[in-house]
Amino acid sequence: MAKDNTANDEQFSRLQNLAESSSDTSLMMLNINRYKRDAAFPDGEPYRSYMTAIERSVGAVGGLVLWRTPVQGCVVGELDAFDEVLAVWYPSHKAFLDLPNADGSREMFRYRRACVDKAHIIELSDQVPALRPSNT
């Protein structure tokens, strides 16, 4: 897997510390993905299977894919050639870190390896009400 698809150890450690603390809060992860040609984004079976697997495994930890949208272009910066942005809400940092053990996660990560060429996952606070699901 490309270096851009691997975890930042310092940030991962920070997430673990938050997950183990009494101040663990909900959060949103912004996923910026470039897909492999074989994923057949946006209408191909591999891509659709990946999205179904994401929704299942994220739901298994209490999270929710809030939205996803194709990238039209990069006006400022160097994120050209990315295909899609997904906003995924998690009820806690612990829930996010539990994702690899969630129901359906093996399938989801298998599809991720098959479909995602490059990814950036950015942690956002969801403390702004507009960034939270309406049922929280």
C-alpha cells in the first residue's frame, strides 16, 4: 500500500489516548480518495461493493456515512486527481479505533485495498451542530 494510505503514528497515538480518556467525544473523519481504475468509480461493482461495506462496518461501531460527493477539481493546493470526498461521523474516538474489528470490516478493508489508490483521512471536530447527524 502506498505511504499515503498508512497511518500517521503520532496522530494514531493521540487518538488512542483520547479513546482511553474520560473526555472522548464524537468526531467526523473526512476521507479524500483517489480510486484505482479497476474500482470503476462511480458506477462500477467494486466501488459500489466498497461503499456498501463501509456503511455496514461504520454502522457496526455506531457511526454513519453522512455524505459522499465526487471531486470536481482542486482550486487551491495539490489534491488533483482525487475522485471523492466522504464525511464519516463516529460517536467516539474509541468507535473509530474499533472499526478494524467491526462486523464486516474484513470485507470493507479488502475492498479498500482493491479500490483505493490514495487516501487522506482528516479528523474534524463535530462540535459544530451542522456537522453532526440529526439524531445525536
